[in-house]
Amino acid sequence: MTTDDHLSEVRREVLVRHLEAWAPAALHRARHAAYVHGYADADGGRAAEAAVRVFAELSDLVRGRELTMLAVGDDTAAAAARLATAQREAGVAAGLSVHTVDGGTDARLAVALAAGGAARVPLLGYLDATAAPGPPALATVAALAAGKPSEVLLVLAAGALDGLDSPDAAARVFGGPPGDGPRVEAYRAALRGAGFPLVAAVELVANGGPGQLLVFATAAGKSLEGFKDTLWAVDEYAGVRYRDPGDPEGHLLDISLTPHPGPLRRELLSHLAEAGPARVTELRTFALTETVYRAADATRVLQALLATGAVTRSPEHGRLGGDVVISVAGE
């Protein structure tokens, strides 16, 4: 397998694992849910097919629940054939309806959402733009915020956020000038403004090369926690590792249920030095929302930092509960 194949496998497994968690929860919450798969033709429909096969296993679809899947792309003929075969082979229940929409993801996604009755129902969007000329338009992502609740998983090609310096390009992707800071942070801010207050990002790196950017945006902390669990539970693929965009040292992380704590240690110390003393609850939230790590990872790193004397706590003794205040040693 090539490097691109390994990256594709990781992206597809993240999608499948997230769908396996999202779909039952969405159909438990409401009688109708919607899944939107953008750029469905970019890989010939393979990722969209994987989604259909996940939905085929849903027992709720035979209990009066309905799930609409919209596969949007430039030319979805090949993807449509693959999806039809998958539905036939998997014996998909009557509650699943799959529709393909041609004309381009940016041009047609919002229209497809309206036509598919996806507003105000649980909604998940998947936009893998690694083969596209650039990131999806911010308006395209914002259209997915019509779901109640809604979340979106995006993948951008390496360097896709760089070079968007013209006013038109910046407005299309960021909603305005991105500023002088890191482009990833500008993009996260743009997604928050588009209706997704919680945005996490991680780079997928193969063999030390430039990283594809995987972004998850949601309004629900529980969904973000679930995504982080998915992220670290995927199988390891040869040469593929994660990188936290917020880690100034760019340390590469093996995919593991117990990830290396180094980058989180640096980010927590930097955050405490900049923001001042913080409660454990606030630092757990920081890890969940601002790094590639989980809240539980923050607790473990804080315990290690206390053991080495790098930070102090108030009160000095007792359980490391959420109200305990952590400070950089010497402050």
C-alpha cells in the first residue's frame, strides 16, 4: 500500500467508528436523522460505501426510525453504482434512504440538505476535501449547522489553509482575513462562528511528511469526547501518526489508547504560564477542546507534573478533584 492508501485507511476507519457511535445515538434521540457525505465521488464512493454498510447494521431502522443519507459530489455516477451494490448486498432496512446529488459539494450541499429534510434533525456531515482544489467554502460547512444537533468531520489536504491570502479566497474559507496567527486557529475560529462552538483538529502524518488536517466540529461536549475516544482507538497503520497543531515542537504521536504525554505536558504548562492558575476542570476542558488529547489524559499528565514538582496544587492534599487549583511552580 502507498502512503496515500494508509492515510485513506485511517480516515475511513475514523469515519466508520464515529458513525457506529453517532447513528444509534441520533436515532435514539429522534425518529429521523440525516448523514451528508460530501465529495462522495473523490474516491469512487469507497468511503460512502463504508458508511452505507455501517447503517445496514442499525437495528433501529426496522423499528420505525428513518435515516437519510445524501452523497454529494461533482459526478456521483460511479459512487451511486457502488452504493446501490452495497445496499443490495447488505440487505439495508427500509428505514434507510440513500440519495446521490451531482453538481459539486459547494454548489449543491445546502440545496440537498433542504430537499432531504435534514434541517432540525440530528445531522452529521463528512467532508473529505483532500482531493479537492481547496477547502470547502465556509458557507457549505455552515449549512450543516441546520441540524439539531449537528456535527461535521472535515479532512483537508496538507497545506490547504496556506496561501489563501487574496480577499476572496480568505472570505470563502475563513469568512474574512485570517490574521497573522496560525491558519489552523483561524479556521477553528471560523467554524465556531459558523455554528460549531467546539472544534478540535489533528494532523494525520505519514512517514514524517506534511500532515493532512482532520477537523471535528460540534456543539456538544459529549460528541467531542466521543470523537477523541474514536481518534485514539483506531488501528495503527504503517507510518501514520498524529501531530497536534498546537504543539510548538510538532512531536509525532503513535496511535495508541495511551498516547505519549509529551505534547500535552508542554501545552498545559504553556497555558498555565500564559493564563495563570486554573482549576482541574478548566484544564481538562482545555485538553479536550484545544489539543488532540482527551480530558482524562489531562488528569494523568497533571498527576505526573505534580509528582515532579513542575506544578503545585491548592489545596495541597486530597483527591485531585475538579475544584483543585493548579499553578506553575514558583508562581
